[in-house]
Amino acid sequence: MSHKISSARILLIFASLALLALTGCGGQERWYPISSIKVSADQQTIVAELLFGDKREDGTFCEKVVDTKVTESASHVVIGVRVENPCGSLFPWEERPAKDIGYAYPVQLHLTQPLAQRTVRDKSNDLKLPVTND
């Protein structure tokens, strides 16, 4: 009887490891923090600046923008940029420490109404973003 329990535990461990490998961090999409924003003269386009890591040998980034989101209300606008990084570590404990230096990567986001006096918040961390004019 105890032999069957041990086999079941071993099977559970292997299944857990396989699940961890399939759902690891490498390549997963996430809402990426926005470093700064600029608003166009007509106040209907926001250029969000992201900081990406080192470039690969071919000059491209590992990070890739896969989606953007703009949610508008009368008092504020929430903007988000979804990024994936297929070069990232598969397991969380293999993540390298973040650098303070990155390469600016601009992403355009379009509003349905001019920004006017509304505040802008970052979807990744809910922080208010200072608005500068382009």
C-alpha cells in the first residue's frame, strides 16, 4: 500500500514540475511599466515611452509589444502596454536583476476625446503619469 502512495507522490511531483515548466516566466505577457508620456498638440495621441533591455546582436529587442489598452472616463485615462519577452528566464528564480538603464521604446496610443484636464494612470501599477506636451 505504501508503495502505491510513493508512486502517486512521484507522479504528482513530475506533473507539478511539468506544469511549472509550461507556465514559467519566459515569454509570458504582462502589462509593462510606462516610463513617461507625451501628448500631441491635438491632445488625442499619447506616446508612451517604455524602457526595454539590451538589444540582441541583430539590433532588435527581446521585448515585443503585443497589445495596448486605453480606458477613458470623464476624469482620467488609464493606458496600458502589454509586452512579452521570449528571451526571459523560464523560471522566476533565474530572473536577472533589473538594470537602471534601458533603451527608449515609443508606443502610440489614441484617445477618443482630447485629454484636456484628465489625469493619466499606468495600467501596470496604477501610478499617475506626469503629462508633457510633444
